[in-house]
Amino acid sequence: MNILIFGPPGSGKSTHSRRIVEKYGLEYIASGDIIRAEINKGSALGLEMKKYIEKGELLPDTVINTLVLSKLRRKRENFIIDGYPRTAEQVLALENFLYDHGIKIDLAIDIFISKEESITRISGRRICKNCGAVYHIKYNPPKVSGKCDICGGEVAQRDDDRPEIVSRRYDIYINNMEPIIKFYKKQGVYVQINGHGGIEEVWERIRPLLDYIWNRERKRKEFR
Ligand SMILES: [Zn+2]
């Protein structure tokens, strides 16, 4: 079972990806994690990428393609890709790769939330500068304002979680996704999920789809 998962900032796609990974034993390939790892390594490529991110801009396609496809090269089937592809160029690179290796995408899940919801969810987020614990001023505030429950460190907003940056990230996202959604619709694998509501509610909209694909693929294998 090979899956793509999309969603604007705050859609909860990473949370749901992790559930999918746990339930179906898929490999989790998250472009964000791969990029962060490269930045933390402090490589020349990482430093270059950091500049783009700080400006709230998208990274060059060639860089992302290289990073993500090198992961796929190691794990050919049973994966979920989070945050990729995001441009027409990236779709092309991924499709060429899949075609060359005789792999297909079974499902492209798009978790949709409105811009207002995206800003509410992300701009309320606060992160401990010391241990990385995540809070939300509305849904999950620290007991003492500005202080981490776990380690007592300073809890603050990340630069790219500010409302004006989130708003920009959302617009860029919607704009870039248009041709990609069109492409996967044409392939007959695209499904949009309503991402409003609680995590459990959204999960119950996603799970039946995955069960269906999972059973279909299993039967196919038994038949062979
Ligand atoms: Zn902390």
C-alpha cells in the first residue's frame, strides 16, 4: 500500500500519518523531517535550505527531489509520503521514479482545513525552547504561562508560526497544490478529507479508506 498525504499547515497530517504508520506498518517518509535532519547536520545544503525556510519560501525542486527519492530508493513499497510532491516538477520526478520501478500510488489523501482554521491552530502553537515540548494557548496551554510543564524552560512561538507567515504559507500551499490535485484526480487516487474537528473525528474519516485499500491489496497478493 503506497500513500501520499497532503494538507495545509495545521491540517494534522503528521499526526494521522503516524497513526497510519503504526496501524499498517508503512514506512514514513516526511519531507519536513528529511529537510530538518539535513539542516541539523549543518551541511552546505542544509544551510542553504535554512535561508529559504526563514523567508517562508519553498525549497528548490531539485533539492527536494534528491532528498526524498533517495529515501524511496531504499524502501520501494509500503510507504506513506508526507509533504511531497508539492510542485508539478516534483510530481514529474516522483512519477518517473515510480514508473521506472514498477510502483504505483494507491491513494492520495488531502486533509483540507480553511485558512482561518489553519491560522488558529498554528499561531496558537508554543514550543519549549529547551526540550521541544509542544503546547497550544487554546487547546493545551502550559500550567504557568510561558513556562514548560516538563522542564521549566521558556515556552515561545516559533518564527514561522506567526499569523502573517502562516497566512503566506497557506496561500503558497493552496496555489501550488492545484495542478497536483488535478493530476491525482485524473489518476483516480485522489480523496479529499474534511480536516475540521477533533483528531478522532478526522481519523474515522480516513481509516475506512485505508482498510479498503489494505484489504484489496492483500486479496490481490493472495490471488497471484
Ligand atoms: Zn521543556
